[in-house]
Amino acid sequence: MANPGPGNSITLRIDAPSNFSVTSELAATAAAAGAVITALDVVESHPTTIVVDLTCNTTGEEHADEVRAAIDALEGVSVRLVSDRTFLMHLGGKLEVVPSVPLRNRDDLSRAYTPGVARVCLAIAEDKSKARKLTVKRNTIAVVTDGTAVLGLGDIGPEAALPVMEGKAALFKQFANVDAWPVCLDTKDTEEIIKIVKAIAPVYGGVNLEDIAAPRCFEIEARLREELDIPVFHDDQHGTAIVTLAALRNALKVVGKTIGDVRIVVSGVGAAGNAIVQLLLAEGAVDIVACGRNGAINRDEEYTDAHRIELAETTNPRNFKGTLKEAVVDADVFIGVSGPNVLDEADIAAMADDAIVFAMANPTPEIDPVIASKHAAVVATGRSDFPNQINNVLAFPGFFRGLLDAGVSDITPPMLVAAAGAIAERVADDELNASFIIPSVFDPQVAGAVADAIVRVVESSKE
């Protein structure tokens, strides 16, 4: 059973008798039903009755119904309403547009809009590069998806993807003051997606591709990078790779191993897995075995997918052939970007001493992290309810902040490595341990450190 968490938080509005012990009884009953109480407030008080808001974390809708039923069963108590706090947060969306200049009188209006705006339009018509200084293009990116690979939910469509893209845009603003807007496209046609993004590009200073299924995402990114004059970043690939490398740098410090000497197994050869492998190779990794559904990618199989062909040529120096479970035997590092429960306790026990396990499938990882920690020295996940959360929010806001500040259109491997280094360095040597290999997503200095690293790479390339 999953643990109760804030993603399934509810508030119950309860009518109850106004005796001395009633609030304690309510809290005890909810806790006995398996809920985690986070708040209890008396919102109304009357001579014989009170109204209580009890807020708690549950494991899901069915568990929430069980908690409600348990409280309703108390004598003299009735649950008036149950509010799902996650749905309440999303009512009306999570974004808004506000003007960045005051419009207080006719004078302001004449400069912000007609007639004064015409002079700015003509200046841009004469020199299109001025759009970057004189419009929202300077600080705005498009978060583009077709809704085909959303979280672990799969192909759920552009409308259902919109809450995720809104959240992404909110994170850009919160952590790096980058203005972002969701662009959810109702098409799965590669050429049409490329055409649409190119057509809307004049408004934006960059494009963040998000939750587009492989292998189409590879061609879309490659073509847009080639055909646009603004940076195009596929977060599922490169954001994941950056934070994974950052975490691995510090995890290797904890266990006293070096990246060139360890055996690494990567589960998942989609967008994230491919990018992780390429960045690990750039960092100096030598022995990497990438595993898909049919086992290890090796040189004796014939592949039609260009990325599997590349993996076969650049990884697996021992030309290992076998299943994922066989691949992890004696491996030093496991990195999972695949699916739930593909490994068990015996598999982790069969790894090398002081093993590192990054089980990053969401919401259910490749191995229960509690079980993995019985045998591995360092365990990380993509979840917020376990230590060492490997979360892309550590990378993409600061990365785009740096790209926009540097005014560049190309994204290079040295930028990715520099961003990983900046994140890793936010964990000081005296803070580093098996439960803290990567900084908190709320570390206010991460985005700035990543942005500065990108700018330094750009400046050094000009020298």
C-alpha cells in the first residue's frame, strides 16, 4: 500500500458536539483509519456544536472514503463536506497574465498601446533582433507537449497534459523568474508539431519540449534545434540527465568510487535513458549497460531505431547479453528511468558492495527504496517522500535562465555537464552523506548557480 502523501490531501468539514474531547477523538479516528493529520481547526463554535476542518494526507480516493466513513461513524458527528486539496489548487488553473508596466492614465496608454506602440513595431520590423529586447521574447519560453508521454500516465492527450504544463510554467517563474506558457498541441504528427512550433517561435526566447513520446521526441528536438534561432531543450532528456549526473557525482563521493571505474546499468532506453547514457559517457563513464524491455542493448542484435543503434555502438564494452536482472549482478550503479517494480530485493543484494541505486520511475519506482536501502549504500528516487529526490526542477529553471541571460541559441554538452556540476556543488562536503547527495528543490541558490554556470560556459567558448 502506498504511503499517505500531500498529493492526496483532503479537508473534511465536520459537524461535532462541543465537548472537551471531541477534537482529540476526531484526530485519533482519522489516524486509526491510516490518515496522516496535518491540521485541525475549529472554524465555527456554538453553545452545543462546533464545526471542525480536519486536514489529512491519504493514499487516494478509496482511502479518503474510508477516513470519511470512520469519522461519520462517531456518535453525534457528521461529515458535511470533503474537499480534495489538490483539485482545489487547480481550480481555474495555476497561471495568470499580469502587465509588467503601469497603465494608470492616457499618457501610459498612449505609450503602451496606440499610437506610441507603432514606433516600436516599426523598429522591430526594421531589425527583428530588437524583439528580444523590446517584447516578452526576452524572458518567455514555450512549454510544448502533445500529451503522449505525460508523467507515468502515458498518452492522455493535450487537455489532460495541461495541468502538468501549467505546473512546469509555475516552477519556471518561482525558481528562476522565467515567464513560461503551456502550449499543448492536438496533434501527434511529427511534421505538424515542428511546423507549429516554428510558426509560434517569434513570441518566445526558447522552447521547452515536454512529455512527447519517444522516438518522435528525438526527431522533433533535432529538427527544431537545427531550424530555429532560439534554444530548444527537451527536459525529459536533458533535464533528467543533468540531475542524474549531479546526484551520481555526489553518490560516488559517498562510496569512494570513480565514474571511470564503476559498472553502470541503465534501465530504460527512451528519451531520458538515452540522454543519461550520453551525459555519463561525456563525464568519463566506460562500462555502461543499457537495458530495454528485451534486455541489454548489445552489438550482436540488429536494431532499426537510430538511438538503439547508437547505444549498441557506444556502450556495453563487454558485449553483455541478458536480462536486466542478470545485468545488475555485480554492478556498482543502477539507474532506473523505466517502470515500476522491475527489480526485487535479491537483485539489489546481488549488486557490488557499496552499490548505488537510483530508482526514478514515478510514481512507483523500479524497486521499493526501503527494500533497496537494505543492501545499497545510496538510494535515490524521483519522489518527494523519500530522501535524495532526483527532480528536474533542480535543472530546467536555472538552465533556461542562463540560456536567456547569455542570449544563445545552441545547447552544448559542456553546458549540461556544467549545470550538473553546479547542482552537485550545492551540497558541501560537510553536508554530504548517503541521505543527502543532492540539494533540496527549494534551495534558493540552485537556479542562480546553474544559470551562472551556463553563462560561464558561453563566455569561455567565445574566448
